[in-house]
Amino acid sequence: MGDLILGVFDGTYNISRIGRYVMQGVLYGLIIGLAGIGLSMTYSILNFANFAHGDTITVGAFIGWGGTYLIGGWGAASIGHLALVGPQRGIGGPQFGISVMSTPIAIFGGLLLAGVGTALLAVLIDRLAYKPMRGSDGIPLLITSIGVAFALRYLIVFVYSSQSRGTTASVPSADLLLVDGYVSIDAHDGTLIAAAAALMIGVHLLLQRTKLGKAMRAMSDNKDLALVTGIPTERVIRWTWMIGGGLAGSAGYLMVLWTGTIDWQFGWLLLLLIFAAVILGGIGSIYGAIFGGLVIGVTMHMSMIWLPGGDFTTITAFLMMILVLLIRPSGLFGGKTTA
């Protein structure tokens, strides 16, 4: 921080450059935080770390973008190719002109499909893989989730192929003056911010203002007591999977909208950062997951002032997590479960 402040005053670091890094970090952090809510809810209510969460994000992205291609590219390629997010060579999202400006119905339809499709997938996985083992402790469930993760990942490769592809056309941007330069925000950045904020506020209202939310918080605090008092635990667990899965799919879709590319393993690569955000914020706290995601995202991008990109910026995210845990072992929001 001292070097950063001195660098700003002596002109070594441009304020506009710092502003760009902060903006990119916030956008990345919103995606991590949004995906982290589901992981945190699953842990606090079911008491196991779901390693299949990252691949659920990827599945949701492919489902959603398949829907977007079907709506936005109807007639430009065969239905099968559009649904598989893999149109013929030389024809894709950029050629269709898919963007939030030119095809808003396709974008919002795809986002809705990503959330709903992933919510249903999460419930199905729970019924097939996790429910029969619900009486076990966390280790068998954790091992099972790793198996589910591999199954999902290579099912994605089998269905959608391992090819990376572009998904969106370019969109107009607004340049915001920041002392010595500009910070650009385009329409997809704005969509990501608005959608992530709306979903986070929706989860907050659900947990704080509805009977389902109160039941979730009760189960998070004491599952046995919640069962004795008549709370329908199986229904709460089902809704937990639906909400967590829906948010994961939405986060994956928004990630692809923001980056403009999709591939078969981006959710898996994102998973460790999501875990870092959840642990940093305090396991079991959705607000901790959101705030932890923002801290991780901004830390990674701000570190690019001193470090090259790639794996070096990822290292700084985990160093920040370790630093916070050394000072506050329970995390920034430790002790506040689920809400």
C-alpha cells in the first residue's frame, strides 16, 4: 500500500490504470461471490464441501448459451448445432451479432435458462448421488462430489467438445474520466453488475423475509432442533440445491457474457478461487461469500501492478486469504451462518 500511494504521487502509477484494475476486479469478484453463495449455503446446511460446484457452473453456462444461440441465431445454423453452442465453422455468436444490445431477449432468456436448468440439475444430482449418503459424515460426501465433478466435466466434453469458442459480438462502451485517463465500461459489464446485484439482493430478501429463508437459517444453526420443531428438512434441502445450483448456473452464464468465450473447464479453474472467497469471508455466511469474492477479485487484479498476469495473480488471492485467516481464523464474517 505504501508503494502504491507513493507511486501515485510521483507518477509511477496512473490513477486511471488503478481504476481499470479495480473495475475488472469488482466484476470478477461479483462472479466469484455469486457462485460462492451456493457453495456456502450447501456447506452450512448439508455440512460438506461440494467439489462439483465448479463443473455445475460450466454446465449452467453451456445450457444458457445453448438457449441464447437458439433464440439469437435461429435460422443461421441447424438447431442441433445452436443448442450445442457449436455452430458450423466461421459461424458463431460474434457472427450472429449476439450481445445485450442487439439481442437482449436472447441474453436474458439464456440467463434464465442457465439458472433454471442448473437448479434442476443440482436437485437431480442430489437425488442420485448425495441423498443416499446423507447420513454419512462429510468425507464420503466430499469424495462423492469429486466423482460427480469428473463425471460432469467429461460429460461436457462428450456433449459440447473441448473446443473453446467465442460467444458475443462487441458492444459500445462508456469512457469515464478518472484524473489522468479513462476507465471503460461496456454494456456487458453493466449487465453483469445489474444481474449479480439483483440476484444477491433476491437471496438476501428470501433468507430474511420468507418462511423458507427462516427455515434455512434454522437448519444452518441446528439441523436436529429444526427437525424436532417440525421444519420440513427435505424440502429445505431441495430448495437449497435449487437456489445454489441456480446461482451457480447464472454466475457461469454471466462469466461467459463478460469474457466473451466459453470452454469446458473454466468452472473447475474458478472453483479454488470460490473456495478461497468462501473461506476468507467465513464459511456458511452468504455475505461473507459475496464480500470474500470482491476481496479476491480486486486483490488479483490489483496485484497486476507489480506482477505479470496468469498464475502469479492467482497466488496473491490465496496469500490474501491466508493473511486474513491469520488475523481472523473464522473469516471476516465468521459466526454468521447462511445469512
